[in-house]
Amino acid sequence: MSALKAACEVLLEAGGPLHYREITKRILEKGLWKTSGKTPVATINAQIAVDIIKHGDLSKFIRVGKGTFALRGTKPAAKEVAPRSTAAAKKISFTDAAEKVLSEFGNNKPMHYREITNKALELGLISTIGQTPAATMYAQILTEIARSTKAGRQSRFTKHGKGFVGLRRWLGKGLAFQIDQHNREIRKKLLASIRKMEAKRFEELAGLLLTALGFNEVEVTGRSGDGGIDVTGTLVVGNTIRTRMAVQVKRWTRNVQAPTVQQVRGSLGTHDRGLIITTSDFSAGARKEARRPNAVPVALMNGEQVVDLMMQNDIGIKRTSHDIVELAGPGEQD
């Protein structure tokens, strides 16, 4: 019998909602389903959740509470209380879920990414219809580590080999901490330097950033009366899809407000997409206006994001490396 059929039989016999832990317990006690996996509770929870997501109203199951399920059409019984956990049951990103799991269950020791994934699923932190959530989890953690390192920032995570992952903050104030402090200072200086750039130079920098993002035909307009557009570029995907980006740059220390977003949107052509790049940041109103429904979206890039892109693409910085020496082990003396 499959896991879903077993869950269906248990819920039918119960006549009301059960938490997935209790569903799993009854399935195993009755011998309705056998598994060689080490986390049957997480498997039952994931399979029921995926069935609901995949089939919607056609699913045999309905979610009636946190981690609690019933068969569609049955009368709600007294709702069971889900086991309490210090982790929130709100759905979050894979990497945020990994950080929560490591913080609460790692005991300052690395955990294997499969164990992290199973615990995140068990707690209801993530949901996915993919067949390989553990692979997705590990890929996203490694991607964050790579991007953070390239941008001169320390990732939340550390890689320990053979699929084990830990948290950076567990390392204390060793060499990694010193490197992070140094790079933080460089980031501050880089941000300060772009805020002091002449307007023309900052426009040219915006052109470089568009090129780094993969845009072609990048042009710094340098013209007046163009509706405030300073840089244009075209993103070509598969030689068939062409997206023209119109960019306005703001070398400001004050936050960009909503009227600026409206101005950029009003200057766009029929097939243009807008982008505002600033050395400062955006007000809440500007961010809301940028994603206003039924309006052409305008992308926003603040000063911290500019610095990220510069460091990822080695613009305005140079990288150095140092040899770290250790004692040779037995047989390595020669």
C-alpha cells in the first residue's frame, strides 16, 4: 500500500483530522506501509502536502491546521494540537529554513543537508512539488555561499564536505572573522566612493553593471530631454526574446521616493522595462509604487546592491590571496 493510501485509510478510520505525526504513528502500528527511510514522519507530511498542492480541490486531503489533515468531505472533529516547536511553521525560503534548523537543532555542529531538509519539511517550514527537495536545499545553500564570497561578504553558512553544512557564526573570531571584517570595511569605502562620483562617471558605472548582468547594446545616453533615462541596454535570450531596459541613475544620499518611480514609468516605450539605480535606498512608498498591480514594473537597485554587483564582477576592487601554512602530517615530511 502506498503512503497516501495508508494515510487515507487511517484518516477514514479516525473520522476526523489528525496531525501528520499521529497519522504516521497509526500507519506504522497497523503495518499499512513500509519504508526503509529514516524519517517516515517527514515523508508522510510531504506526500500529503504535495498531493494537496498538485491536485487542489481534487485531492482527497485537506489541511485544517498546522500539520493537521483530514479527508475532504469529513466533518471536522476536535482539532488535535500539533506538537510545539520553537521553529515557526510559516513557509520560508530554503536557505532561511536551513538557518532555522541549524540554529535550533544543530547544537553548534554541522548537519547533513538531507537531515536539514527532512527537518525543515517536518516542521512545515518549506513546501515543494519537486521530487528532490534535498538537492534543491543543498544547491541553494552552495549558491548563497558562492555569491556571498564573490561579493566580499560572509555567507550565513559554512561547507564542511560530504554534504555537511554549518553556520558561520559558530566559527568565532578566527581568520574567517578577520577577513569578513576587512571586506566589510572595503564595502563601506566602495559605497562611499560611488556616492562621491561625478554624475557622468556614475552613469558609466551603471552601463558597466548592465553589461555585467548580460545586457547587450548598452548605451550611456548623455542626452537631455530624454525623460530622465541615463542608460539603455537590451537583454537577448535565445536570439528570440529581446527586452530593452531603460535606466535612470540617482547619485543621492536621500532615499528615492514614489514620484521618481512614476516619472521613470512614464518615460518608458511600449516594450521597455524600467530600472532605477541609486547610491542611497528607496522609500517604502517607492517600493510599493514599483510593484503596483496593473502597471509596468520598475526594478530597483540600491547602493548596497550596486556594491554587491561591483564586487561580484571585480569592478573597482582587486582580489588578493594568501598562503596558509600548516604542519605536515606523517609521511608528508619529504
